Amino acid sequence: DLLTPQSKTQIKRAACLPSPHSEVSGRDYSGAWKLLASQASQVETLTRTMFNNTETSLQVTGIDFLKSQNTQQHHTDGYNIKNLVVRRGQPFLVQVSLNRELRPADKLSLRFGIGENPMKNRGSLLSLKPEQEDFTGWKISLVKKNGKECLLSVTSSPNAPVGKYNLHVKTDTNIYKPENGVIYLLFNPWCQDDIVYMANEAEKKEYVLNDTGYIYVGSAYSIYDRPWNFGQVKHSCLVSSITLHSFSMKPMSISKCWNDPASFTGRAHLLRFEELVLDACMYLLDKSKLSLNDRRNPANVSRAMSALVNANDDNGVLLGNWSGNYINGTSPMDWIGSVTILQNYYKTKKPVRYGQCWVFAGVLNTAHDTEENLRVDVYLNERGEKLNSLSFDSVWNFHVWNDVWMKRTDLPNGFNGWQAIDSTPQEQSQGRFQCGPCPVKAVREGDVYLPYDSKFVYAEVNADRVYWVVKKVNGKEKYFKVGTETQAIGKNISTKAVGQNRREDITWEYKYPEGNSPHPLRSSCSAKLSVRPGDPQEAALLLGILMPTVTPIGIPSGSKEERMSMERAYSFIRPSGLTPRSGYASTIQTLGGNTQPLVLKEPVTKTGLQLDIINTEPLHPGNPLEMAIIVKISAPGNWTVDLTGSCQLQYYTGKVQANLGTIKETISLEGASEMQIPLKIAPDAYMKTLSSVEDEVLILVTAIAEVKETNDKLTKETSMRFEYPPITVQMPETAKLYNDFNCAFIFKNKLKVTLENCKLLVEGLGIFKMTTFEQGDIMPGRIMKSEIICTPTRLGQKKIVVKLISNQIKGISTEKAITITE
């Protein structure tokens, strides 16, 4: 203001002049410099004024995100990441350091941007001023001032888009960009205004905060757990802390075990490497291409994640493989947690090889009815052996998926709570390999018209099974129905109990009681429709499609509610008569020309014929498999029963790998009586197959019985698991933070066969990363021992998960907990 406009212009030009004695392009600038010199006093005054204005202009000199305090309040302190991780709808504090005290006239605002090129008109850039609530529901307030520092409280909207936000602070014309200024915003089950709110504290601890859990596999009469490390924060990491449940039915050094009585001990000193897990999840969220509006709703996010966990159509996390050939990858049996999988995917941006259903669910923790008519056809030859070639449908011994907890604002009232999602690529939905979220209550009630994929989920747990024997008649194959089971699919649906290391049966949440054995209701059911988180999973959420049991004759087939639910489901599903659905079944006519949906009923026999299948000795690899088929009759009279039985090895997907042996006998029973028919398989019949396959196989026994006098027919099949010696973990019950302790893994081969190419897989979240010990061959009676020196880096109860695999055994698992104190 001390200079004329003409003088200002001249001075600005002179500031860019060359030296007064130099010539540029032949021109002399000495006159311009004389003019500048004549204005020297004014220039000095102007410079001093500009300097004083700069000194008093409000500027940010630093930001403290108060990470320790905020993450504890937001239950995110378990994330091993430099950036601040918070949950939406809940205040967090930020301390801003300034070059001077904040004055009433000063302009200060926090700017939160999400996505590429955030803009206000797109809703991706928020500019928040103290004490002024933004129209989006965000707000900040000044908590206190202390000299050049001010403490701000920031509250995001409870329905804000989840993801990564860049925080900048604007003061007047200055913009401060802090180091590690990216803030991760997650869903919030602790916030009552968030649609993922969960009231029960114990369930939030189990489904959101627990690092480890179990995935339940096996068959209906042989359910066992596989310990799984989900990585902080459990399966929920993949859906940005949507509450999940995992469901089912969720090398740094080498040690060598020599084949002598004394074991060789290898030692490894390992630290924890759990970085990148949350970054991997956020990368997937960005990869989903969900709009900002879609990121507000956990239904949209969980559906997108169910597609992105598999690599089928979008280069997602895991490449599925059920072939038994895992060259150029990792066998699905070798994984014991999600952390390594997510880290590898984030580093390479390529699908990790390989996964199967429990791995998909663990990264995110059945019946497969190809025609959606709620019926699965099983084809047998005349020896009672299942035929792979004719079955388009399949019944898996177990399946693993996840449930997520949320309000469904897109559905009619009454369908809030647990929603099933499934990341295993089985069938396309809306052009992608994705499944859910499907309300668990809709499955229970038969409301299969509700989104998403309710028909598919319903069929996974409710399909009836029909058995057909294929016979040659006049040179042509014909099909004869020999059995119907209405309670074969979804026999046990299980998950880890809240706060306890045990299995909890939640079948009643998915379906009404079948037969006369209703599932007891739990006293805690008011807090949730049941288990999961997931799995994880699992949540992750576990959903097991397990082996059948036959309702005793004379007892109604299923409860009234169960049959009404199935009839309601049938009303929304394409009609189908009771004919074989194999592509080869062209010789059979539709029974009675029926084109209406057929709700099957359990067959009622005149003799009260029943079948049971048991093992009479432990099923140890290398030993004879000693089993028996029990035939029971309850009606008076003399009866002749033709019995056919078979034993096969099959994968959990229902695919038969080897035929081991058959029996065919005719027995006589008088009155209410029973007879036990032995079925014995020599080790030579199965050990070669057991050693050559990469996957765990189950023992499948199928029995077909026919009463000659009445033509009563009944079919039963049961899957059994091989039994293995245990692994022992030796370590203290407690340890100090950052203080070393020893952990030893001990295994004695009590089997009669040498275990070839043994590998020991171990992982301890907060203690050490997943590590593999190559153990070589372990002969019968020999002991393997490996030891790790552990350095805990996180407080609280931590678990070490252990798995041993070899050519002959595909997974002996255990875990042990240790409490880390200060």
C-alpha cells in the first residue's frame, strides 16, 4: 500500500532483471536498476510488511493422531499398521500443533478425501469446520486449546463409506499434509446407529476381535475342528469389520527328524510379520469398484467381497483347485491361516494358488443342486458303488461359508441379523461368482425369493437326496429308485461357541427340526441368529453338509414347520417330477406325468427296515479298515433281506477316488431283530491311493437293502475319517512381552506305516509368522521334535496353531494358548 501501482509493476519487473552491467539480447538494463534503487526505502518497508504478515498467518506445524488412545477406544489396536484405524460413527481425537495460538477469526478446517481425485460435488471430499456439522453427518469440535496446540474431536457419520481417507488441514490459504495421514475407516458393531451394530459384548469379542478360531469339517457322525488363524481382526478384515462368523457343517528355518530313537531338535528365532493384511483388504475394496454410496452398506460390501476372495472372474485372492494336482502352488491342506495368503496376494497382486471351501471362508470361515429343484440324485452301480460319471449334482461331506451380521435395509422387516455369504466359486450370480448376503431367517422360513441367492443357500442345507441303481436291461441302462432321504442334507451346521473352544450346533437357525429330534434352542439366541462373524468367515464365519441319517419308520418325516418351509420354498422354484436327472436317464418316464413341484417324503416300509453303518475298530492308516453294516427289522414275521455294501475313498466334494471293496449277502431275520454284517478292507487295498493323493480323503460306505417278501428298499451311506496320533505343544502358560520363550512341537508316529515327506506348519499371531519345517520321513515308533524361540509382541491370550502333513496323512492339527503379560 506504500507504493503506487506503477511502482509496484516496475519493481516486480525489476526483480526478474539480469545484472545491471550485463546485456541480454543486446539490451541495456541499467536504467531499470536505477529506477529500482530510487524506490529502495519503499521496497524495504514492503518486504518487512510481507514478512510480518507471514509470521502471523496461521499454519499447522504438526498433527498427533493419538493412535494408542484412539485405537483402544475403537477396538482397532490389534492392527499392526502405522496409520490410524477407526470405526465410523464414533468420535476420535486429533491434536493439531500450530505456529501460534488459535484466534476466533482464524479459519481452520479438516479435509477428508476418499478415492482418486476427491471432489466436493461428488461427495468424496469433505471440508469440516469446528462446531459445524456437515450435511453428510460428519462433525468436528474443539475439545480444548493449550497455547499453540488444540485438541479436536472428529465424528464420522455412522453410514459413511468405508475405506481409506486422506486427511489434510487447511488454515487460510495453507494446506498441511501430515505424514501417515491416511485414516482407515471401518464398519462399527459398537455403534448403535451403524447397521452392523451388535449388542452382545461377548459376541463382538468372539466375532470381531478374536485372532483365532476353528473351522469344523468331517461328516455328520465324525465332526472335527481345524484351528485357523484369521489375522486381526478375524475374518471380518475382508469386509472392513462387518461382523462375520466362520461356518462349517470361518521358511525361516528348517529342522530335521532323523529316524533314530533320539530326536534331532531344530531351532528358529522368529518375529511377527502381520503387516499388509489391512492394506490387502482395502486394496480389494478399491478393486471392487463399488461406488461411494455402495460402500456405506455392508450388504453391498460383503457381496462384493464374496466375489473377490475367489479368482474366477476378477483376479481375486485365491484360485480354487479341486483336482488333487497342486504343482506351482500350495495345497489347500497346507494353509493354517489367512495372514500369509493375504500378504502374498497384496505383494504380488496375483491370485494365490490354491484354495478350497474352508480356505475361501477362512480368508473371508453342501449340497450343490445344479437345477435348483431341491433334489440331489445319487447314482449307484449294482455293487452299491457311487458313480462319478452320471452325477451332475453333488453332496459335499462338509462345506464352509460365512455369516455376516447386519440390518437389511433393502428387505422387508424381519430379516435383520445373520446373513449367509459364500466365496467358494460354485455358481454365478448376476454374472459373477458371488453368493449372498442371504438372510438366514429367509432360509429357515423358505422365503427363497429374497435377495441374494436364497434359492442356492436353501438348497445347500435342505435338498432331498434320491438314490438310483443303474442296471443293464436288454443291453440298455435303466434306473431304479432304491431310496429317498429327506434329512440327508445340512445335517449339522456348526460354528465355534462364543468365548469357548468347543463346537456349537446352530442347525436350528437355518432350518426347522427334522423328524422327531428338534434342536434345542439356546438361551442366548436373542442377541443373534447365531454364530459366525464369520468367518469369517467363517466367518469366518461353519456350515457342514454332512452325511445322512434315516428317520425310523413310522415316525413322521420332518416337523410340520420344516415341511411347510420346504413347500413354501418349492413354490418359488421350477417344477420337477421325480425322474433321474442324469443326462443318460432318457429311458425313464415322468411318474404320472406330474409337472408340479414334488415335496418328497421319507419312505415308510412294511417291515420297519433300518440300516446303520459303524466302524468296529479305530480307522488308523496302515491297519485293516474294520466296519459293519447293521440291518434291523421291527415287524413280526420271517424276513429275507438282500444286502449290498461297498467301501470307497472319496473327496469331501463327493467325488469318488477309489473303489476298495464290496459285499453281497442274503440274510434271514425273525421278528424284531438285527444282524451285523462285517465289511473289512485290507491295507493294501487303500494305502497306495492314500499316499498318492494330495487331498484328505474320507471312507465312504454305502448299503442297499431289499426285503424280498415286501419289496421294501432302503439305502444308507456314511462317511468316516481316518484317525491319527496327536501333536503335543510344550511351552509355558504365560510369558512377558518382548521376552523370549521356547516352544516345542513333539509328534510320535504310533502308526504301522512310515510317514513320508513330513512337513510341520506352525504360526502364532503376535509371536511369529507362518513357518514350515521339513521333517523328512518318520518311521513307526519314531519321535519328531522341533523347537522355536518365540518373541511375543502383543499382549493378551495368543494361540499357536500347528499342523503336520505327509504323503499318508493330510492334516493333524492342534493349538495351544499362552497369555502374554507386561
